[in-house]
Amino acid sequence: MLDILLIATIAIIIGANDASNVFGSAVGSKMLKFKIAIIFFIIFIILGAVINAENPSKVYGNLILDYPDFKKIFLIIIPVVIVTIISLKLKIPSSISQSVIFSLVAFSIVEKLNVNYELFLELIYFWLATPLIAFILSIFFCWLINFIFKVLKLNVFQIDYQIRLSLIFFGCLAAFALGAHLTAAIVGIYSPFLSLELEFINLNLTIDDKKLYFLTSLLIGLGAFYFSQKIVRTIGSQISNIKPVPALAILLTQILILFSFSSNHTIGFLNTYLPFQIFAMPLSASHITFASIIGIASFNKFREVKPEHTIKILLSWVLIPISVFCCSFLLTSIYNF
């Protein structure tokens, strides 16, 4: 019963936190209504989770060489829930996947479990690299979209119509890609135990991986529907004033990066050309979105960037993982005392 409640709680929190990463720019640019955006988000977040979530979920089992007792998993999840709720109250999008990883490592240190620190450092490397890549890609896509519209010589009404359709279409693709990462952030911690044998109201339930991905992503969608509106509007208005073309560039950036770290076909293709190897892992969609917005803002020499909120988010990138790590370390130490 506790496991079901923890999965449900963190899924709803993720939905409230991360719907902004797909449709925040579209809603902020006033090209898409919030309720319509959330309907598309729910449908495609579920599809992405069921099809691809198993790939980034494998990172958790590879990170801890002798995985913790199933009955102690709640010690890893509770600090993530606490810190994420605080960040939501402060209207700061956070990375659930990073929080879970840092909480898992802190837990493992207290429990004296064998941590694959080489993999942990690789995760941190890619978490640092992907916002930089997003910054560059968002600038490129913004230039490319403007170039295409210029070549096609469309009038204002045609451009508005094409952008609106593109925001819906690519928003759905981004939600599909995000489904794997968000669901893996929750289910990944339980991946070594799938299928799960859970007790619920005196009934024994067997939940295999696909069922768990479906149920978790559905809860993510419900969390987005009921609780994400404030953060969606924050992404679109409190960092920088988002216009329709940049909103589309941000979505294209998300799609390319998220698919590159969740789809085995995409990973295999890229690894044949890259000088280094990439692998499926849960990424921070919040960081990718934020870096893309800053990249777009650099076009105007950062004049439209709102410094106070931007600095607060940058600081949270460091403070949130550290806070989760300390909270997890303390909670596990108290539990074992």
C-alpha cells in the first residue's frame, strides 16, 4: 500500500512540475490554450511511457551494484517528494530524475551499498552537457524556422496558422519523448523488482513493467491536469517573454535531445557517428527547457530575460540535488539508528 501511495504521489508531483516543459512555451506565447495542451499531453505522455520508459529505467539498476531492499525504497522517495513540493511552492521547476539519483546515492552511502561512481559521474556530465546543447540547438532552430518562413514568403495569417499546427504536432512528439523520461524517473527506482507484488486493501496485485508504466504515466497526466497551470504560465512568462517561433524552436530542441537519450534506435544511430558513447538515461526536461529559453533570449542580447527568476532557477540546479542528498542521508541515518 505504501509503495502505491509513493508512486502515485511522485507521479502527480511530476505531472504538476513537468507539463510546463512541453507546452509551457506554447501556452506562454498564447498560441495554445492550457486545457487543450493538457489533453494532448496526457495522451502522448502515456504512449511514450509504455513504448520507451524501460530504456532509461535501466540506469538505476546499473548505478547500484547491490540494490537496496525493496522495503526501504520509501527512504529514497520521501526526500524527493519533500524537496519537490517545496520547489513547486516556490514556482521553480525541478528535475525529478536528478533528485531520485542523488537521493539513491545518499541512501546507498549510508547503507554501505556498492555505487557505480563512474556511471554517476557520466550522468552528471550529460546533465551538464544537455542544457549547453539545448542552448545552441534552440538558437539554430529559431534561425532555421525564420529562414523557412522567409523562403516560403507566407503572409502573417499563414504563418500564424502554420505555427499553431506545428506547436500542437511537435508538442505531442515532445510529450511522447518526455513520457519515457518522466516515467523512468519514478519506475526506474523500482525496475530491479519488476514485476511488483503489491498489497492493496487485502488484495494481492501483480503489476508488470508495462502496466506500471501505463498507470504511472496516467497519474502524471492527472497531476498535470489538476496542478500544473501555474508552472506552465511561469515558464512562459516569468523567465522571458516567449513568441510563437521561439516556442516552436524550444519544442524541436526538446524532441531531439529527449529522443537521443530514450530511443534505442536513435542512440544506436548516434553512437555510430559520435566520438563518445551515449546511453538511455532519464534527463532533466526542466533544464533543457530553461536553457532553450535562454538561448532564444540571447538573440536579443538577453534584454527580455528576467534576471531575478533566472538566477533563482540557476541556483536551484545546484541547491535542489544537494538538498535531496542531505535529506536522504539524514532520513536513512535516522531510520538505521
